[in-house]
Amino acid sequence: MWTADGLRYKYMEQVQKISLFFLRISLGWMFLYAGITKILNPEWSAAGYLKGAKTFAGLYQWLTQPEIVPIVNFINEWGLTLLGASLILGIFVRLSGVLGAVLMLMYYFPILQFPYPNAHSYIVDEHIIYAAALLVLAAVKAGRVWGLERWCSNLPLCSKFPWLRNIL
């Protein structure tokens, strides 16, 4: 027998799933698009962004060395693209959420002139919000909400190697 509380719980559960799905897809599209535009632009480089670093300037200046900046560019281009694809497909969301949050922090520190990351922010800017959202998606296993993670976690490979379920 259905009760009012039972219906309310089912409704809230459905609203939460829809919210997680749209958050995952919208962030996924944003990261996928950012990565693809960098890949398709042969003149794009992270060097300019890194050279203007205000926090940890020594580290970011080191990353602009001619032998290192191609690696940094590759990580940026493909990291964003794969993060976006992961979120859209709903696979490896836990792993990509944590790695994506680290990437967002790497974007945050060069622009941070404590406590102002930019003229319109105080400590928190969009990079921190993206990192927090990615960590939420990872924590609640958002890839299992209308994504491929549930299917992948039931594959024989995951039965043979149970630790794979933890990174899914």
C-alpha cells in the first residue's frame, strides 16, 4: 500500500536522479567542448596561462619549459575531452570526477592572488565550483544514474577484478 510519505520519497528520489543526470551531462558537455576546441586549434597552448601564474609561480613557470609544455598541453586537451566523454557516457565517473577536480585546482591556483581569484570572486570562483560538483558526482556514483557504469560493473571483468568497481 502506498502512503503519502512513500510517494513523496519516490518523487524526491526521481528528482534527485534527474538533477544528477543533468548536472553530469551539462558538466560533461562543457568539458568535452573545451577539450575538443583545444585539440582542434593547433595554435592553442597553456603556456600563456601558466606564465601569468600568481600563486606557485615557480611551479607554473617550470611547466612552461619547451620540453614540458607539450606534455601539459596534451594533458589539458585530452584530460578535458576524456573527462567530458566520461561524464556524458556515465562511465568511470568516480575516477574522472576526482582527476577532474585536481585539474580544476591546477587551473585555480595560477589565477589566485589570495584571496581574490578574479575581480568578481573572493576565494571561490568557477574552478572551485566545478571541482566541488565533480567530487559530488564521484561521491554519489552519478554514472549509475542513466549511465554506463551500472552495466560495466556487472561485466565478468568486474567480477574477476572487484577493485574495478571502486574506480567505476
